[in-house]
Amino acid sequence: MRRFRDYYRRFEEMPPEEVSRELRARRDEERRRALSRVDPLDLSGTAWHEPPHPDAVNAATFALRRALNVYPDASAAPLRAALAERHGIAPERVALGHGAGELLRAACALLLRGGGDALVGWPGWQPLPELVEAAGGRALPVAPAPVEILARASARTRVVLLTSPSDPTGAALSRRALRDVCAGVREDITVVVDEALGEFGAAGEDAAGLVAELPNLLVVRSFSKAHAMAGLRAGAAIGPAELVARLAPSGGIGAPAQAAALWAASERGGEIAARRRAAAAAAHERLAAALAGSPLSALPATVPFAWISSDAEDGPAIAARLASAQVFVAPGRLWGDERHVRAALRGPAAIDRLAAALLG
Amino acid sequence: MAVPRNDPTDTGGLFIGRRPGTGPIHYRTPPERAGKRRRRADALLAVALLVAEALVVLSAFGPQPLGWLWVGSQVDYRSGSVFLGITVAFAGHVASVIVTLIVATRLDHVWRLLRRAAGHDQREGALGRIFMVAAIVAAIAFTVWLVLIEGPAPSVAPR
């Protein structure tokens, strides 16, 4: 009889008060665990840490929903015209590609087709030497200064590859220095400037503005960094018309990428990028203030990452200490530098945590 | 067949998560249901219990008042006090209605357990609906008796 009764009692529900008590206890336990858990903080990348502006997302979404069954406009005429107007050149001198990296790869493949040397401003964008080697050329690292570059240029040199502002240091090449390089090298040497971080550079010092003036200059820009559209893979090559025409992918870039990039090329898009530059500059100031008085320091810059070193320890030691605090950065040895680490600056809370981990 | 209660097509997309009151029943330990035969027997037992519950509730609307009227008349006859007769009939009826509700509530609880044991996701009892139906049936029956069978005038009065 008891077994019989117990069988049916198993189907009795718990009273609501008891359920609430159990749920509250579970919530308290989860909170306790959440407080004791330290989430990893990945500061090894350089992409902007926030989503793109809602208007850019709307533009891409509208393009996505409108006619995904048809091919996009391969010429991307409106976007090229907008970029050309901004840099004061003809639209024929602008080509679009699937991100700055893809355009740089295409440029290396084209310019180093018969082999030859590429002088790579170093430290610069880390995959550049690989792109040169893959194209059949030889990558020769060189300090990104006109004197050094002109001294190293030889009969074998085909290309000069520079990154401005530099990834990882954030140092930017001035227009004057770039004019000196372009004028100083042989006419058949193309100076390629990776200006993916161009919006973070000083106003009026961008390399793209020199394209109309310097016939051997090719500038590659990106919508991934200051416009926070890394996922859309959109970039632009600006340079001699006959050269950029050969860099563009057949079929052009996707319609959502075109639509979002067209918004980014607008005045409003420029304002948002300028706001992000100001935020990056403020982030550098915040980090510098936190590290003041310690052996640690970051190179002053306005890019969304910091090139950090210490008088007391080397780069691997800094990276290891940060990793023990669940903060992960890019080690300087990726650029052959054992003194530095590169850390993304991802907003005040992340900067404070980075500073605490650096000092702790 | 179990039908999802949080299907957006069912809710018009209003409740993206779970609709209020549609959460799972919280058991102390997840009950393991018996075999098919046992579940069928439980289902039959649940039907029998539902009938019993309905009869118990219905008794509160007819047999019990009549019974207490008879008891009251007996008290009146034996004591010679009309007041005492009415008081006993009224108090007795109130007490028996309370007892009926207690019994019906327990039967309803057991009915819910049997339904769950039979494999149904039984959340609510049937007492409320039984009570409502019984009241309607009683009201109709009383109206038929009053208007059609007996008539509004006393039976001893000349027609």
C-alpha cells in the first residue's frame, strides 16, 4: 500500500514557494561563481572592438535583403566616385577589393611577378613579408625612414612596402617623408603604402592625398579598422589607373559591403571615424596615466592598440605576466622584437584591466 | 501528443521566450512513469475519480440541502421550535458544503496525480469547471422544477 502511495506522490509538484527558494539558491550560486571567474580578455587583435554604426549595418542589411539573387555592381561606381572625390582624384584611380590584405596580396603578386626585392618598412603589417615571399619576391626589412629606404634600394628592388600608421607601433609616415621616398627611388619602383589604419593618422597627413601628385605611389586603405567592418571584407586601392585596374577582383565586391562602405565614405561616416580616432587617442592617454611612474611605457599614438615595453623586463615576460591574469596580447617576437608587446585598447574597462595586469 | 506552448506561431510572436504560466512542472525528483498497461489503468481510474468528484459537487446543490431540510423539519417536529429547526438545517448545510469542498479538493488533487501518472501534462485541477457546470445544471433543474413542474404558487393553494 505504501509503495502504491509513494508511486503517485512522485507526481506531486513542488509548492511555488519551494520552487522560488530553489531558484533563488541557484541564482545566488551562479552569481557567486560569476564573481570568482575571470574571463579571458583577448587584446591580440587590431579590429575595432565595437560594432559598426547602425546606419552602416542598415545599409548592408538593405542591400542584403533587396536583391541577393542578382550579381552586385562590379564597377561599384558610386563608391569609387565617393572615394575619388574624397581624395581629389579620378574614379579610374580607385579599385575595390576584399579587404586591404587581399589588395596588398594582389599588388605583391603583380609587382613581384618576375621576382625581385621588396623593401618592407619594419615593423609593419605582420603578413607583408609572407605576401612578398608568396609572390616570388624577397622581403628585405628596412627602417621606415627615407634615408634608410633610399640607401637600401638596389637594381633588384621592385617595390617598397610601407605601413602607415604602423601596425604595431602606431608611428605614421609624414607626407614629406613619403614624397622623399617616391621621388628618391627609381621610376619603375612602386611605393605601396598600407594605410589600413589611415583614419587614425593625423588629419592632412594621409598618403592617399598624395596619389594625384606621385605617379609611383599606390595606397591601400581598409574599411575594417576605423569603420569597424572587418567582417564585410572591403578595402580600396588608390593609385595609377592602369595598376589599380589590375588589382580589382573580377566581379567586384559584394553588394552589402559596397552599401556599407558607401555609407562609410559619406560625411557622416567620416565623422564617426574621427570620433573613433579621438577615442583611441583618449585610450592611449588613459593607459599612459595608469602606467606613469612604473618601468612600463607605451609608444604615444592614436591607433587602437599600444606598443608596450618595460625597462625592467622583456616582451615575453610581460606577455607571460598578462597571460597569467587572463589578458592576452600579441608578442613582439611576431615582428622580431623581444622588448615589446602589442595590446589592443578596447575601451576604459579593458584598459584598466590591462593596466592592472601590467602593474600587478 | 505534446504540443509546444511557446511556438511563436501559436503566440503571434508576442512571447519570444516562454509564455507566463507555461513553465515545466517542478517535481522533487523527475518521476519515472510505469508501463503502458499501468498508465491505461491510471487513465481509467482518473475518469472514475472525475465522475465521483462531479457527483460529490452535484450533491451540494440538491441532495444535501434537501437532506438538511428534512433534518430541520424533524428537529422542528420533535422540539416544537421552528427557529431551532431552521438553525440546524442552515448550520448543517453550511458544514456539509465545507466538508464537500474539502473532499472534492482532495479528490481533485488525486485526480491530477492520476492524470500525470497516466502520461498527461496535467497542470490544473478540474474542480473549478465541475463546480461551474454543476451550478448551471442545478440552476436549470431548479428553474424547470419551479416554472414547469411545480409552478410559482404553493401546491396547497387553490389554482
